[in-house]
Amino acid sequence: MWQEKHYVTITWIMNLAPPLLVGYFTGDYLANLLLMGFARLVITHHTTFFINSLAHYWGRQPFSDQNTARDNGVLALFTHGEGYHNFHHHFQTDYRNGIRWFDYDPTKWLIRACSWVGLTWDLKQVPRFKIREAQVAMQLRRAEAQLEKTHDSEKWRALLEQEMEAFRHCLEQWKTLRRESFEETKERLAATRRDLALSANEHVKALERKLKAQLDRLDSLQLQMAAIA
């Protein structure tokens, strides 16, 4: 609130005082004003604008190709994790951008750290199963597209259809589990709430592992298809 109240004053002081102070000690006011003042603002603003420009042209689309957003680790380095834009567009409610432990996302780390001391709470995360579902669906679409360029396509089509059937079966199990868990929770909420949650979580983890294994198989399948294309 203090920053909001004194925003204009703070802006002028922080954009003029440091460059002029350094200029005083170095004897070159103009160079420091241009570099620390104007150049810094231009670089900072354009780096921010990259999220809605460059991050829609350069990078990967591991979760969805229904929009132009892309994940780009290089842009993430300059934008405090915002470069994982494909995930953000597909799973907008998640407080994270980079979901893997090694993804550079200091914003995620700050929000999580704040939750440890009560400054943030109720952090929203998309279920791991839903993330795997999106990844596998994207891999299946890519494999289908690659199939058209592959020799002996009938052989690979049969393998791809098996993977599609496995994927559909896994999704049906997930939906059934969700329905059963919901109904049982309504009926036995008071007595067995914790036990039901634990049981459902174990089933969900098993399904998530199935999708992870399928993702690996599809990666291998695409590499084989590409090798003989």
C-alpha cells in the first residue's frame, strides 16, 4: 500500500538517483543515465513483452497445440519462469509455470516459500494425472502426423492404435475412479473421509505411472518412425 501511494515519487527517485549517483563518482553523468536509466527500462520492458510475443513463436508445445504458446527454458531465465508459457495457457489455474524440479521458476519458489510462513495459502496445482494426459494426447497427435511420412505405415498404425486404446482405457479408469470416489465420499464422509482420500490417491498415482510409461513408449515409437521415414 505504501508503494501504491507513493508510486510516482518512487519511480522518479529510483530511475534518476542511482544513475546520477554513479555518474557523480565516475564523472560521466550522461553515460550512466543512458545505461542505468533508459537502456535498463527498454531491456526490462521488452523482456516482459517477450512472453506475449516470442514465447508464442519459439519453443516446444508439450501440453497443447490448440494455441500458439510455447515452453522455452531460455526465456524462462530472463522472465523469472514465465517462459514456460504452453503449460500456463493450458493449465491457467496452476500457480506454477515450470512444473519439473529443475525448471527455472523463481516465482513458483517464492510463492511456495511464502506458504511456509503463512503469506500465501491454498496453492492451486493441476493433478499430475491431468498433466500426463495432456502430454500423452500431444504425443499421440504428433505420432499420427508423423505416420503419414513413414514407410510401412500399416505396421506403425497398428502399434499406434494399441497406444490409443491403452490411453482411452486409462482415461475411462480415471473417470470411473472419480465417480466412485465422489459417490463414496458423499455416503461415508464423516467416518471414512481420510481413508477414501488415501485410497483414491494410490489409484490415481498408479494411473499417472501408466501414462508416464505410455509417454516413454510413444517417444521411442516416434524415434523409430523418424529413423525409417
